[in-house]
Amino acid sequence: MKRLIVGLGNPGAEYAGTRHNAGFMVVDRLAERLGAMVEEYQDQALVGEACHRGAPLVLAKPATYVNRSGAAVRRLLETHDRRPRDLLVVVDDLDLEVGSIRLRPSGGSGGHNGLESIAGALGTTAYPRLRLGIGRDFERGGQVDYVLAPFSARQRPRIEEAFDAAQEAALCFTCEGIEAAMNRFN
């Protein structure tokens, strides 16, 4: 069964390496690991196809900016004739400690505009997601500046470990499903 791994982020060099692009970074690392090129523009996203242990997967990075990812995700599901349960959205999360990951089969947005956009476009919150903790190390009102800044030198080792764990979790989801991935990585 083909799975879709969609990392959320903002396109453009000015956003590369920022906390809000954690989803893009996981997809880029998966692509490198699997020998895929996430370069074809399709359905408002950069897309590449790969295979892991015989399981086909599509890697995608919506080009619509984080807060408007829903339309691209809906179109990708339609193009590849997949249902929301075949999708794994990889996203940054302010409410998780830096370097932690959490998988869920469904749920609310937790205030994340990208997840809200996807739920609105799909008409459901029943799609798997992988949240990467970026923490809340900012002063009141500094959320936008924080998420649009790179990880600090102090955060870097922990987020690198999270990127590695997120890759493994996404590949487990691809081959074994969300329950197995949750049991192994939560």
C-alpha cells in the first residue's frame, strides 16, 4: 500500500533551516536516505517517490506555506488515490520539548495553523501526524520570531536526534502502520 509522507514548512531560502521547517527537514533526510529526488512540482507541492522494504511511498513538501498546506495535501491524496489514513503529516510542535517526537492517528491541531488547514481541506482530523518538539524558548509575544528562526546551538544535538527518530518512525509507518509506529516511537 502506498503511503504519503508530507512534511510541512515554508518554501524559499529565507525559511530554510528554521524551526517551522522541521517537517521539510525530515522529508529531505528521508529523500536522501532513500535515494529519492523531491523536486517534481505536482499538486502545489514538491514531490518524489521512493520505496522502503518493498513499500512504495510519496514524499512531499507543500509549496503553499505552512498555514495553507491543506489544499496541497488534499490534491496529493486525490492524485495518488489515497485516503487520509494513508497520510503521515510531519510538523513542528511548540508544546513538545525540543527533540521529542509524538505520533498520533488523529486529533486536534493544538493551535498549529498547518494542521488546521489540512483538517479543513480534508473535512476530518482523522489523519496520522508526527509532531517534532521545538519547545517554547521565547518571551511572550515572540512566537513568530521563534518558529521562523533556526535551532540554537544548544538545541541542535537534540533536534538532530529527533530528526533521526522521526525518519525511523515515518519508515515504520510506511511498512507497518501508525499503531506499530506509535508503539515503537512514542
